[in-house]
Amino acid sequence: MIVSRIYQDFFQLREKPYNLTPDPKFLCLTEKHQEALDHLVYGLEQKIGFLLLLGEVGAGKTTVCRALLEKLDRRYVTALILHPFLAEEDLLANILRDLHQSPRGGSKRELLEQLYAFILERKSEGKTVVLIFDESQNLSAAALEEIRILSNLETDQEKLIQIILIGQKELETKLARKELRQLNQRIGVRYYLEPLTREETGRYLNHRLHVAGDGGTIQFTRGAVREIFSFSRGIPRLINLAADRALLAGYVQETKTITRTMAFRGIASLSGRGETGKSFWGPEPLSPLSLLVMVLIVLGGFTVLWLGSEYLDWWGNANKIVQIIPAGFSQEQV
């Protein structure tokens, strides 16, 4: 904690810029994240019913979800279910609690009736109930079928409840099962959140620094960005891990310019391999002077080889001339 405080004081930051918590304040709306958010908002406004957001581990799905919750106005009543390992029989009670309702009765039928009554009451107020299930790939097939049944409450014109499933790619595989085909067919909006590009990684690093209070004094060099991108493959959670350690390396060296070497050392500390491992991007780039020296050495080597070959050719021809002079001829006769 003391090191963390000194680290922030040195860089003059209000808070650590690369925390792993899904704080929507730090959401960097790259083109991909903006598209993901737009898809979810569109699906809710159009009352599609079922929406699906997929992405790799640490791609920023939960952060997009929390940004969505902040964006929604009072027309929406939301519940974020964060416990996908709940048993099927506990699912309805947990949904009611997340909607700030005390479950009444113990049977599945009683809980369903209570939930439906709540949804219809919100409808009469002009509001829509939205259920968001994070880490949905961990839901059992039975639990997913229960969620599908919830969507049966509808009018002739629209769905009365909106459901967002957020998960990893395994969820798509699970939904493709025969027993879940009815649910799979009801999903009207699907979006896969791709990792960031190298250019987006640089913007992401600068964006989070700005939100944390940096006025442009901290700089990640291009080499540092390349090293972080190569390690993280554009996954925001891994970018945060690497960038945090790179800043720590900068703090140790008392500099606000984060170089590729610092990024490499920070990443090495994450894997516990010290500084003896290989760079994730490749060898350290040569300076112009070193490159010029190497070029001169190579040219010199080629010159020596060329002169050597010319000498050998001359010496070989001279030997041939000597060999064809008949015996008994004097040098003058030659």
C-alpha cells in the first residue's frame, strides 16, 4: 500500500490508472467497445428480447456492461446477476433479490408469479425490466432453459423483459446444443468483442493515464507499446497488468518516460522469469551509430573477400604461365 501511494505521488496521479476492476470511468471507447455498447443499447430500445455479448477473458465485456448500466435512464429497471454457478432452483430467488424484492414462497411457481407481477407492474409505469447475466458460459443448460422461459412474458407487440447474456466463446458453443436451440433462435442481437489492435493499445494506455489525472507528462515509447501489445495480444486486462508493472519500473528509475526495456522488465516480473527471458517483441532495436558500424563491418568483410578472390585469381594465372614455359628457357627468352 505504501509503495502504491508513493508510486502515485511520483507520477502525480489521483489513482492507479491500470487497476483490474471494471470501473466504467476508465472505459476507453475504441471502435470495438463503442460498437458493443451501441448494439446493446439498440437491442434494449427495440425490445429485442435476448441479447448476446461474447469476448475473450479480460476483453472488457464486464466494463462495457457497467458502462451500459450507467447509460440507461429511469425507463429501465436492471438486475446484474454475477453468480452463474447458482443452482437452477436458486435462480429465480436470486433474480428477485437483485431487483430488490424479497422472495415470497418456496416453490418455483410462486417465485415465477412474483417475478411476473413485478414485471407487469413496472410495465404499467412505463418501465422495462432488464436482466444481465455475466459469465453466462458457466450457467447450466437447465438454468439457461429457465432463463428462456422468463422471456415468455410478452404482448402482441413487444417483449416485456429484456435479457442480456455476457460470456466467453464457450457460451456460443453451449447455445448451439440441440436442447438449447429454442433459446439460441431467440437471440436477436449478437456481438463479439475483439481484442485491441496495437494502435488502440497505445490510445488505451494514454486514455487511462488521462482519466487517472496525468496531464501528458507520462509517455510510453513506441517500443514500450509494442512490448505490451505483444504480451497482452490486445486483451485489456493483460494490458493493465503489463502497464502497471512498466510504470513501477519507471518509478524505480525515477523517470516518466516508459521505455521498451522498462516494459519488458515489468512483464518479466509478472512471469517470475526475471530479466533472463527473451523479449516478447524481439531483439532490442539498434541505435543509428551501431547500425552504421555494423554496415561498415559487413562492407569491409565483403571487400576483403573480393580482394582475396582477385589475388587468388592473379596467383593462379601466374602459376599457369610459369607451368607452360618450356624447360631450359631463360628469363630473358621468356
